[in-house]
Amino acid sequence: MSHNGIHHVTAIAGNARRNLKFYTGTLGLRLVKKTVNFDDPGTYHFYFGDETGQPGTILTFFPWDHVAPGRLGIGETQETVFRVPEGSIGYWTQRLIEKGVSHSSPERRFGETVISFKDPDGMRLAVVGVPGIEAEPAWSNGDVPAEHAIRGFHSVSLLLEDSAPTGAILTDVLGFAEAAREGTLVRYKAGDTAIGGIVDIRVAGGFLPARMGGGSVHHIAFRAANDAAQAEMVRKLRENHRIATTEQKDRNYFRSVYFREPGRVLFEIATDEPGFAVDEPVTTLGQALKLPTFLEGHRSHIEQVLPELA
């Protein structure tokens, strides 16, 4: 059965070691893949997620040591939100305090309890307590107990001047439907997709445009089961919305096309196939540096220029 929803979120970070420590240590995510930016091989590309790196759990980073900080503004992802069991909100409040992570007081959104916080580069994150997910499988690094562990994405929120044009893309092309409104938030849901199945649009006029940098989300990727499903989405974008995508790009673990949606956020459509276990066993995901075939001949040089992680 194919699912719609979020495939992954890709963001920009500063120091690679600090980024790795925060997401595997403080948040307890698994480093699912350690590779490089295919367009800038002197830079890591980290993929964090659950045990197998299933779509809807993957947060990826390009870490550049001296990147200038980004500025939140119109046309950007405002917040990336993780799912945790409803009874784990107290645990996460205490953990953020113990780890010295700046965070907000718990608030209610659409009937759920949310705690917002920032990573070391200022990326805006949150955890939301979701009822009835305690029995879902969860990756534990031994530091965050499995019963409190993150269970993939809950949602992303976009900061836009108008929700309607972007909403049209979400509903007509990407498999979402408007589900609720609360204040300036418009919520879209992807059917019964539990993990990564929500996009919120926060309507806010008069803000400056976003400036990309450290702590910014570079793009959001949405799921396509396979090449045929992706091609159908590309057709709808072209014929119904006059939006052209890039040519398909092979990212080893999925195949992608990219486009700017009407609010100027960069969207990607990524195939679920072939997944992260295509070049290493699930048991050892993320341990070795993996390179695409076209870069293997440069492995020695790449390993020399990449930042130290230990």
C-alpha cells in the first residue's frame, strides 16, 4: 500500500560533530546514513531517523562549519515537529532542561501538547505528545529509553503570506486534504498516514523573506511510492499548476525531483524505493562513510578533507 506524507526534511547546520552529537545524543535518533553532499563532496550529508530509516522519520543535514545563521521569514519552513507518546511530554521537558536546550513552556495546538525548542544552530524543532503510539516500535540509543523515544515526524509548519496556493499543491498533487484551522494555522493531513502525515501552514503577512543559512530548512521532501507515482505528480504539477520540476536525480537511497511551490518553499518528491539498506545492512546503518559510485574513485581525498567527527 502506498502512502503520502513527508519523506524527509533537509536542513543546514554548522559544526558537523556538534550536529551529530545533538541528534544522536540529546534527541536519541539513529544515524541512518553517513555520506556526502553529492554536489559538494567535501561536506557531510547526515541522515537521522528510526532503526531502518523509514520515510517520515528522516531528518538530514548539510553541515558547513562557518555557515552564517539563517533568518526566519516568509517562504520558509518554520518548525519541524517530532511525535512522542503523550505520556512522555514530562520526560522530554526534563531532558531538555538537563541538556541545557532552550525551549518553550508546553502549549496546546489542535488539542495536543507541544514543546518547542531549538538545536545548537537555531533550527526550530518541537515534540508533540500523541495518544496511542506507545506500542509503536522505537529506536533507542540506550540513553533515551525506548518508551520515550521519538517516533518519526508529526508535522512541518510553513510560514507563508497565503495558504491557498500552497494548499492547492498539497491537495491536488501531494495527497493531502485540509483537516482543521486554528487561529492563523491551517492544517493539512495525508489520509491515514500516521508518521509525517501533517503539514501546517501559518499565515503571516508583512514579514521579511526568509534568508537561508545555519538552522534553516533547505527543503521538504514528500513521498512517492515509486517512479510511476512520482511521474504522475510531476504531470499534475505541469498540467494543472504550470509548475516545472527538475529532471529526476538519483540520490542512491531514493530518486528525486525538485520544484518551488507557490509560496517559494523548495519541495522535493522522493521515491520510497530503494531505501537506506541498499548499500549496507540495517544492523550497521550509518557506521561507514558511503559514497555514490561516481565519487568512489575520490574516496581517499574526500576522507582527508571531511571534518573529524570523533
